Amino acid sequence: MQIVPMRDLKDTVKIEKLCLQTKAPVFVTKNGYGKLVVMGIECFERLFNQVYEAKLVNEGFADLDAGKVIDGNLVKEEMLDFLKKH
């Protein structure tokens, strides 16, 4: 994790290099407090995908808790029957 002061944002090339080298967010502070986070596209996409996958897993657990489940063997049999007919 890299932490830089707000004034370093003027040097965009330096910030870009930090983002690309570390492949992690760069935290920007002002007067000692966190204000911004800057990250490269690759880092953003990786983070976004992780959040999206976690959302899907949570939805799956919610479906399981709500009883919205189908027996896997039954689905397999129905798929095989469908394929045989078509």
C-alpha cells in the first residue's frame, strides 16, 4: 500500500507509475487524513470482479436460506432427457 500527500498528485506520471508498479491502490492524504484513492484500470477491474463475485456468492447463500434450491441430480437427468429428445 502506497500513501502519498495530496501535493504529489501534481506529478501524474509518478502516481501512474506507483499504481502500475504496485498493482494496488494509492492512498492520497491531506493534512494527515485519507482523502482519495487512485488506482490503475487493472486494479479497479480486479477489485470490481471480486466484489461482483462476492455479491453472487451472497445471493446464492440467500437463495439457499430461502429454500430456493433444485436437486442437482434432477437437473442433470432433465438436461439429458432434453438432449435425447432434440
